[in-house]
Amino acid sequence: MDRPVSRRLGITGKLLIWCLVLVAIFYATTTVLFLRIQSLVAVSSAIVNVNYDIDKSAQRMIQQLLSMEENRKRFEILQKDTYMESFLADLQDFGKTLTSVLERHPDYREPWKELTQEYTIVLSRSGNPETSALPDKTITRWLDILSDTRQSNQEEMEARLNDLAMKSQAAERLGFIGLVASITIGVLGSVFIAYRLNRSLSEIRRGIRELGRGEPAKPVLVNSKDELGDLAQAFNNMTGRLQEEERMRQDFIAMLSHEIRTPLTSIRESVDLVTDGVFGEVNEKQRHFLDISRQEALRLTSLLERLMKVSSMESQRLRLVTAPLDASALARGAVERLQSTALAKNIALKTELPEQFVFVEADQEHISQVLANLLGNAVKFSPPDSVVRLSVTPEPTGDSVIFCVVDEGPGIPLEEQPRIFLRYYREPSVRGSVAGLGLGLSIAKGIVEAHGGAMWINSAPGCGSSFCFSLPKPQAMV
């Protein structure tokens, strides 16, 4: 039973925590800005409700005092009661303004104590206008008190305005820094989370792609302890089982090939002895069936050799004895081997070879098998009276030689092409009509890749197929 991966925190939990972190950063920045704005509002309120009000009231009271002084002097000169009445009216207005200001701003009772006391004394006098008139020195003193108050208030208001400007700039900087920090942290954190998630997904995708291409199953890295980590671990468990099953299959094929090969050889030799008449005269009918038995024994031997070849390549035991070989000679030899098979279907085999000698670094036996396999498939799937071409093209600026086998067969659908090099795979349209196990292309591709080359296909339904592979040139000739 598979042991479950110990999980610390799932993807949903990580994303939830990150969202909470972003929300916390947003609210922290907003709270600090709100507190700064409250401080700005308090300073602005003090300027408007205190300093501006005091300045305006003091200015009004000064104007009232100046009006009182002007009416008093006119009364003294002209002795008209209207001037005294105006004087008394200004005095009452002054008193109302004074009382109103002290009610709104009790803090000024102490600075204006002298002004308040003297005004109270004036109000307690008799109604005689001459006794109610204030002397010049009293008005002058009151004007000095109000002027001093107004000047100190203006200085205080200027200081508060400067403080307001500084706090506004500080709030602006803090807001900008908070915004930049929030965006930076948000982007970096999101990129980090996306990187962690994508790293795990990339490993899983890589493993799935390799399995889809028919490559040996390999474990992937477990980069996290969340749901993706569980998925990666489950994939590794699956690849482990696939590897074990693959080893068991290889061992079974090797054992089966070895166990069948010896009795099959004995059967083939016995059939040859009977056919040669060692045990008596053989008539034509017996010879016919003996030939069939011999052909079937040879076919089984060829099948066992292919299975052994696949097993050798899967276990990386393919032995190559490479040497510089003439590429044109390899092509001509392969065509000669398949000439009789092609003539049986009235198919023409043609070669397109370079005029000069071109050499490749290859194992002659194995590359001949690759060419024979590709030519055999081309002949098998081509219609009668068609042409199969084998071309050899050296890369002008490269260090390899390209072999291509082109037929005029039915072609292979694009969606099937990535799978045709897989072991035991056969294209669905030919599974019931053409004999084979689907090993030839897999073996050929493995041999070419063991030489350091590559194999590919160009095909389309109804347009034939072109199977090509590359082989390296000898190092001394590159």
C-alpha cells in the first residue's frame, strides 16, 4: 500500500493565506492613511474653527472700537446726541461680540481678563452719555490687547498651516510608498506562488509527455507537500510499477526467446533433413508442406530475433561496432536485398545517390537492417506499379548524412504519426489487413538513435510517406 505524502498546507490553504496577507497589507496601509487624514482634519478644523474665528472676531471688535472713538470725538466737537447714540450702539455691539467670542473660546478669558473687567465697569456706569464715553487711553489699551491677540493668533495659524502642509506631504509620501509596497509585495508573492505551482506542474507534465512518447517511465521530483505533491508522488508510484512490469516483461521475453530458440532450431534442422531425403524419398506434396514448415520456422526465428533486439535496446545492451562506411554502398546493398520482394508486387526501387563518396560512422549490420526495414515497409504498403525511392543526401554545412525512403502508399494521418515509432503500435487502418507486430520502426529508430542520429516522418493521407534518418559523418572527415 502506498504511503501517503505528509501534507503541511494545501493549495487552497496557501491561496487563502496569501489573500489574507494581501487584505492585511491593504487594511494596514488604509488604517495608517486614515489616521494621518484624521490628524490633517484636526489641524484644519483648529485653523477654521479657532484661528480664523478669533482673527475675524478680533478684527470686527477693532473696527467697533475705532467707530466708537470716531463717534466720541464727533460728539465732543459737535455735541450732537446722534453721535453719542451711535457710540453707545457700537459699545453694545462690542460687548455682544466679546461675550460671543468668550463663549466659543473660553481659553481667551484669561488673556482678555483686563478687557472684560473694564467693559463690565463701563456697563455699570449711569446712563449719562458723558460718563459712558470711554477715554482715549482705555480704547487704546483695548486696541492693543486685540491687536496683540490677532498677531499671536496669526502666528499660531501660520504654524498650524505649516504643520498641515508637512503632514499632507508626509501622508502623500506614505500613501505612495504604501501603494508601491502593496503592489510590489502582491506581484512578487503571486509570482512566487505561481512559480512554485508551475514547478510542480512542469515536472508532472514532463513525466506524462515522456510516457506519451513511449520513453521509459522516469520518476518526477516532488517539489511540494500539497495536492500537486500528492499527484507527483502518485505518478512516481505508477512509474515504479511500470518499471517493475517492464523489467518483468523484458525478462519474460528474454527467457521465452531463449527457451523457444533451441527447440525451434531443432525443428528447422529436422525439417531440412527430411527435405533432403535423409530418412527416405520425399514426394512433391510432402516437400510442399515441408517447405511451408521451414518458412514458418524461419518466420518464427525472425520474430524471436526482433524480440531479442527490442529487449537489448530497452536494456541498453545494444552492441555497436562502428566504422566509416560508404553511404551509397549501404543504400545499393539494401535495394538489392529487397529487389525480389519489390518485383513480386511490380514495384520499382530507385536510388538517388550523391556523385561523390559520402561516408558515415555506422555499424554495417544494424544500419543495413534499418534500411531493409524501411524499404520493406515501403514495398509492403505501396500499391502495385508504383515507385519507392531511396535517397542519400549529405548535409552541406552539417556533420551528418540524411537517408530518406519515399513511397506512394496511402500515407499516415497526422494524429497517428507521433505514435508510429512506439513498440507494438500499428496504425488502425492496417491492423486487420497487413501482417506484423509493430516492432520494425521501433527497432529502426532505436538503432539510429544509438548511433547518435535521429529518425522522423513526413506523411499525409493519400500522399505517401517519407521516412528519413540521419547518421553522423566520421570525425576525421567532418
